Amino acid sequence: MGIKSLKPQTRSTIITYAIVVIAFLAVTVLDGAGLISNSLSGQLVPICAYVSLAVSLNLVVGVSGELSLGHAGFMSVGAFTGVVAAGCLARFGVENELLLFVGAAVVGAIAAGVIGFLVGIPVMRLRGDYLAIVTLAFGEIIKNLLNIFYVGVDDAGLHFSMTDSASLGMNQGVILINGPKGAVGIDKISTFALGILLVLITVAVVLNLMHSRDGRAIMAVRDNRIAAESVGINTTKYRLMAFTVASALAGAAGVLYAMNYSTIVPSQFDFNQSILILVYVVLGGMGNISGSIISAAFLTVLPEVLRPINNYRMLIYAVVLILVMVVPHTKIYQRAADAVRRRFGKGEADDAADEVLATEGGEAHE
Amino acid sequence: MGVEVLTNLINGMSLGSVYAIIALGYTMVYGIAKMLNFAHGDVIMVGAYICFCAVSYLGLPAIAGVALSIVGCTVLGIIVERLAYKPLRNAPSLNVLITAIGVSYFLQNAALLIMGSDPKSFSSIISLPALNLFDGALTISATAVLTIFACVVIMVALTMFTGKTKMGKAMRACSEDRDAAQLMGINVNSTISMVFAIGSGLAAIAGVLMCLAYPTLMPTTGSMPGIKAFTAAVLGGIGSIPGAALGGILLGIIEIFARAYISTQIADAVVFAVLIVILLIRPAGLLGKPVNEKV
């Protein structure tokens, strides 16, 4: 039984997992052979974090069809609560790094999920660009509030303050979050293997949700809200479900990201960070999970590869971004694509399918 | 106390006027091209840099610098529209959004390469005496007066332009229904170019005015005011010209008061919280028309 005899859905699922596993094996082998440069191996954990973030944002933007501009906000909620959780666990005698990481990731995911749910209740009353601007607003609010947040831990337990670190009132404790200076003295316990594990979990959650009854309801709401409503689908519930799950996954990815550095600051998780993740999703293709994985990995590596031409690299990045979006819509490209199709005799059916996909994508976001 | 409130109010209106002028560009482009032009904030930065260079390197008088920066940004707006946005006229709106982000990155990094990352001080260029009222109890900076005055003039001019002229009528027709406008013989492409030109010219004015009040000029100077102005446009009801002005001025006043009476660190959070509350009460913004969906 070949891979072609499988259902298309099963086939794409297998391919998606295979991409991640093969990438992991390839990198491990290359790393073992010493073929991976220092700057690139430093990027391995962030790549995994961005892949998870892109896949989870795809659940909101691609599958549920809502433009969210505040994904970095949920990432930061996860990152900071994860740091606090790891700090507490370490303080109370947990030394196993795997246990620390899992504890931090679970706490981070739950916190981001809860915040996502709370934010989602008002956000899901709105539509389209208004929804987009409110998610942007929430992302900025989360960033601003984290800037005045102080958390410390001592033997008596956790201490919070919203004025300064002195008013925490600790007795020989450790400051975990220090306002605008961010979380300091983080144990760097993220590894590439843990990152791949998180990517696999994220992909599994998103794909299983997409292929379930709930997932089909979410996509029905995206494709035609009124039709979905008229067959009895609770649109708010399903949009909120996608938003909450994506927030929780972003939180876990935030923990992975934070645990790779010794310091993180709230201003890292700003609007530009959210936009960066959105770029991965759009470039990879809406609702296409393997596309998100590849584009997130590629676009995280691209600035590193361009490092030798340091001054021009972000300029080139910008030009690549514009060209990738604009070129497929130019007349020259379309004529060339037509010629290639005629030359290699690709059927009309493929064309028709492409067009249907294109219009679907367009309608979902108007 | 009264004087302090009045000073804050005037500062808020001045900052709000800058937001309003930027928001006008956002809202006009959105109304006609149905796209969120995230590169708009960076056009502000380009405008401010052009004015800065014209005055401090070429030794031109300030008014010539402003004129040059308006011309430069107008041309830039038209070029960007032709190269980056026009091919995407019928593409999904998210693709256009990402292209706009690409243009924004491009402008920021080009500015970084040309001008360097060190902040330029804008205040050395144009200095105006401050106004003293009530025997010096109330000081109003000339910049604030100039900014508010510019905003009012621009508002009146734009309202006249869209209401009375043929081009303005074409713009309104295009934003109402692009296909129908085309059938009536309106050149949609040149109308859209015109809107980008006006929006970018306004952004240049906003850039100069903003740098008069907050005189540090960096490649990223435009991004936060851009986001705030976008917020202002949505607050007033995106696509509506009076809405953009109202939203901008409200946002500026709220921001200054939040900074003065609550906390400088969470002033932005307060601004965005107000936006969320208003959108929950009026989901189409203050002056926006709610659109009913048809089956």
C-alpha cells in the first residue's frame, strides 16, 4: 500500500509529521558531524518556538479565519508565568531539568489559555479589521502591564507588586520578574529536543482539532458564518475555542523561547513580534500546517544566513517579503506559469482547484 | 490646578492633532483600497528625515524643507502604491497587509542605512517662541498652536475637497462601490493613486509637526505613532474622515491625561483599553456606519 492510496487528509498529516521528524534527525546528524555553525545552533530553539507559534496562529488566522495581531501577547504571558513557575519549582527543591521545563510549560500554557479565553470573550463580539485592532490593543496592554509587574519568591512563597521591587517585602528571596528589566537569571533549560517535542505536540493538537467535528465547525464558521449559524453551529463558541487553544499553545511556545535566554524583557513581545509570526502564517499558506512549519523555519534562518552582509540583510528580507507576495500576481509570472502548465500538460482540474482555493482565502478575510 | 488641566488639554489636543492628520491618511486609504496600510507610519518618518536633511544639510529655510518633504512623500506614496500594492488589487486582503509590512520594513531599514541609527535632534531646525497667557500662568508652545491650526485647516480643506470637487466625488464613488464607479467611467487606478498621494503628503506634514513636539528622529520614529493613528482611525470609525479627526484628538487627549494623572508607564495601556471599551459599545467606531450582512 503506497502513500498515494491513502486519503489526501491522512497523507498530508503524515507528511507534516515527517517534515518535523526528518528535520530533527537531519539537524542532529549534522550537529554530530560538526557541520552546524555556532550562530545557527543558537537559533535551533527559537526556530522551534517560532514554528509552534506559527502553527498555533494558523489555527486562528487560517482555520478560524480571524486576523489576530496580538499573538506575541499570549507568548509573553506564557513566557513570564513559565519563568515564575520554574523559579518556584527550583526554589522548592526540584532539580530535574525535564521536570522543571514540563512544569513551566504546563503553567505557561494554562495561564496563556486563561488570558486568551478572557480576552476572547469581548474580542469575539467583533469582526474583521475591528477584531484585528482589538487583538493588537490587547497585545499592547499585556506588554504595558508586564512592564510594571514585579514578582519574587522566598521561603514564605510568592510575592507580587505593581510599584517596584523593594515593595515586594521579601525575606532573602529571589526576584523573578523585575518590571521593565524583565525576567532575569532564567535557567537556560530549553533544548532542541524539547523544542521538537513541543512542535510535535502543537502540530498534533492543531491537526486533531482541525480534523475533528469541532474543527469542521470552526472551518464552517470561517467559510460562511451565516450558513453555519443557520444549521445550528454556535459561532461564538467555536471561534472562542480556536482562539483559546491557540493562545495556550502560544504560551507553551513562549516558555520554550524564554528558557533559551538568561534574560527576557516585556518589550521583546511587541506588535512587531506578532507581525513576524503572522508573516510566517501568510507566507506558509492559510490553514496549511506544513506550510507554516517550513516558512517559520526558513524565515528565522534567513536573517542568520544573510549575516555576512549584515547592513543589508533586513533590507533584503523586506524585499523578499514584498516579492513573494507581489510576484505571483504579476502578469509576467502568470503568463510564465500558464506556459509551464501547458508544456507539462498539467490538467485543467488543478487550475480550477487552485482558483477555488484562492477565492476561498479571499472571502474568509473580508 | 485649573491651569494644569488646561495645559494638559492643549498638549493633548496638539498630540491628538498629529494623530488625526496621520489617521486621515489611514482612513482614506482604507476607505478606497480596503487595505490596512501599515507602511503609513514609516512615511511619517521619511517625511521628517527629508525636512531634517533639507534644513540642516542643504541650508534651506524651514518652509522650503516642509514643502520638499511633502513633495518627497507624495512621490514616495505614489511609487509604493504602483510597485507594491497595485499588482495585488484583487488578491486576498492579508497578502496586501503582509506586503505593506514588507514596505514598512524596507523604509525603516533603508533609513537606517542612509541616516544611521543614532537619533537626530530635530529641535535645532525650527524654533518658535512660546505664547504666554494670564501673566505667564499659562504657557502654550507655538508648536501646539501651529499643530492644532494645521489640523483644522487640513480637515476643512479635505472636507471641501471630497465634498465639492470632481476628484473628491470620484473618491467617494470608488469607496462606495469600486466596480460601479468604473462602469460610470471613473478611472479607479488614478483615483487610488491620488488617495495615496494625499495620504502620504499629509503624513509628511504630520512627521514634521510631530518632530517639532518630540524632537528625536530615528528610523523607528514612525511606527508607534502609526499604530496609535491606526487605533484612532478605528476608534472614529475607519473609512470616515470626520471620524479620523475625532478619534485622533480624543486619543491624544486621553494619552496625555493618562500620562499626567495615572502613570507614564501604562498610558498606552489606558489608551488601548479605552479603544476596546468603545468598540464593545459601538462595534463600528464612533462615527462609522454599521454594515448589515445580507444572506
